[in-house]
Amino acid sequence: MVEITTEQIAQNYKAMGDSVDLLNAGKPANMDADEWTAMKARNVEHLEIMKAKDYWTSESMTAVDKAIADNK
């Protein structure tokens, strides 16, 4: 198994936050509905994959869970 550093964990958590922020912001004006649907699906999938990692400790997943539920 590959070891992950605390810096990598922090970076991964930040990336999850970026996905949450993007989803919470809603569809950009310059994006059509099909593109937005695809982008939402990719970001929800990213959040689900990352949340399933076994290296999380005290990181809050409340916003992640809400973004997944709101955008599925």
C-alpha cells in the first residue's frame, strides 16, 4: 500500500472543498445545461471516491455529504 503524507491529505481535502464550492455555486451563465449536468456528475463522483478513502481523521464531511445529496 502506498503511504500518503499529511500534506497530500490536506491537498485532497482542499480539492474536495473546491468541488463542493463549484457545486454550490450553481451553473455558470456561460455553460449549457448538458455541460453542467456532466460537470456536476464528475464532481459528485470525485467527492464520493475521495470520501471513501480510509485516511481521513477529523476532517468534517458535512459539506461534502450535502453537496453529494443535493447534486445526485
